[in-house]
Amino acid sequence: MLAEAHDGAWLAYDVEGDGEPLLLVMGLSGSRRGWYRLRPRLVPHCRTIALDNRGTGDSDRVTGPLTTEHLVGDALAVLDAAGVDSAHVLGVSMGGMVAQHLALDHRERVRSLVLGCTTAGGRGSPLWRLLAATALRPVVGITRTFPLITPALYAQRTRDEQPRRVEEDLRIRLADATDVRTTLAQMAAVARHDTRDRLHELAGLEVTVIHGAEDALMPPDAGRTLAAAIPGARLVMIPACGHMLTTDAEEEAARAVLGHLERARSLSPAEA
């Protein structure tokens, strides 16, 4: 399915499941294919709406600079096209930054918020591996740059004991074939992200922050700081888990999301 953004760009999305809507916003360079581990666990419990961020998957290419406002507008366009007035929102990494702005600027469209492996912004996180890999990718290709960033993305246990899961993720990335220009434009938007002074505005909204205790890309303190700045937010810190939550800790991440949805439904029941 396609949704038209305010500037005429077309955004691809799909819908799976029944019940209350849950918007899924993926992280840097990823398309909706990136939900392949978590989504089957969610579909029996809610109506998932997954979009390809601009420049990824089947959405239109990025043609200029990107901001979080662009990405929020794209998310709203998808909700509109799906006929959804408000939805629970799950965003991971960059998608978690977009989700924060969506909730802050369009509170009426957000029923509750799950923020995975993300940050409120401000002082930079150790993104040097990702920057280096992005710069090298046009020269040597993703199959050679991916190993450079795996220590920043995956827990040691996963790399040592379940390397096939990492290989499966690489196959998804290869299938996406996201243009490096998209990655650079998204990184520029991420660099300007800072919600620290506004997070108190989310008081009264059911919010869960999920973070890996071994996340080397977004350090665990980023998750703790984010949760502490949102009144009433719940923090789920998953041990032996890095940045790729559903690769390192698929069951724990799914349990955290489903538990959040149960709490949100009991606190503020809404029509699907």
C-alpha cells in the first residue's frame, strides 16, 4: 500500500493483524522488513502498521536533506492513508527519535509510546563505527562494512553463540539495498535530534523505554536518562543485549512490547 506525503513523495506501508493499531517505525537505513523477528509475535495481539521510511524499501528515494519533521510527516501520512486517527507507536533507534517528536508534536495521534534502543539526543553517542562504515560502503560494499559495525550492534553472546542470526540480519540489509545517500540524510537528521527539554510534556502518556544493557551504539545510560526524563515512564533494561534488540533478545523484547500494550489498554481503552 502507498501513502502520499505532504510534498508528494510516496511511502510504502503494509498492515497485518487485527485490533488496536500499532505503528512501527524502523531505525537508520532499515525498511519495514527489519521487523521480521518481532512482528509475527505482535500480529496476534494488535493491528501492526509498518512503513518504509523515505528512501528505504519501496518508498520514494530521498531527494534532499531530511529532518525529524520530514520523518514525522511521513509517519502521519501513513496513519492517514491507513484510516487511523491514533495509534500506539513503537520506534527503535532513529525510529524512536521520530516517535518522540510524533508524540510531542501530535499528541492526539499517539495512544502510547514504546521507545527502543534510542536517545533523547544532546551529547553525541559513540557513532564512529557507523560513520566509518557509511563512508566506506560505496567503495567496498555492505558485505565488507557490516563486520565493522557488528560489535556496535550486537551483544557478544549473539556474535559468539548465534552468528546465524547476525547473518540473517545482513541478508535483510542486502535485500533492502538502501542508498548511502539515504543513510547520510538520516544521520544528519539524527544529529540534530534533541528532545531533552520537552520530554516532561509526555506526562500522562503510557511510555516504555526498552534498552540493551550491552548496547555499544546507544549506551545504556541513554535509555536510563530517556526514561527518567519522561514522567511515569517504565524502563526495561535487557541483559546480554546490544543495539539490535530483537536479534539479541527476541523473546524479552516481544514480552516488553506486549506487556506495554496490555498496560496501555487497561489504562485508557480505545476503539481500534
